[in-house]
Amino acid sequence: MSTTTTDPAMNAQANEVVTLTEAAAREVRNIIEQQELDKDKVRLRVGVKGGGCSGFSYLLDLTESQKETDEVFERHGIKLIVDPKSLLYLNGTVIDFRDEIMGRGFVFQNPNATTTCGCGSSFAV
């Protein structure tokens, strides 16, 4: 399954290290508000871990802890943190949020993935 997109806006964003679309940022803000977290302290940790049906699975976590080695990015007012090892697999990834009849959730468009699973939550390189 191909992970490239024909959306020019998404392809332009893919040149950035990790991109959060406006829709994804809006959903993260909603979650922060619903969970009554401190929006000035909370960060969105983006990472990968071994596992999942294709070899690696994506990790999204709201946290206030940040390591010195983490890379920090800001997209649409949301601070993202990525550990150096995950960054190797996530470089150029666009994180979007979809709310459709067939389901709702975060969608990863990762140019480094050679295959993805049917649910879109894991990938192989």
C-alpha cells in the first residue's frame, strides 16, 4: 500500500520533519481541554515503537515531561516532541485527523513507510 498523497498541501508539508495538520492540531486542543490539562505545559509526544502487524507502530501521547535529547517542533500552536530514534522513522511524516463515517482518528502519512497495515496504525520500512 502506498503512503504518498496527491494532496499538494500535504506534499509541501512533507518536507518538514514532522507536521501536524490544522485538523489534527484542533483535535489535540480538544483533547487537552477535555482532559483539563495545562495547555502551556503539555506536549504531544510523537514516536514509534516496535510491534504492530507491520513491524512498527505509531505512538501519540500528551505529556509534560521532555528529555534533553528530544527534538521540539511547533505546529498550529501545538508543541510536538520526538525522540532522536523515532525521528529516523518519522522524518517527513504528516499527522492528520479524520472524522468520517468509517471511523475517526489520527492518520499518519509517512514517506519512509514501505508498507502499512490496513488499520494504518503500524508500518514497515
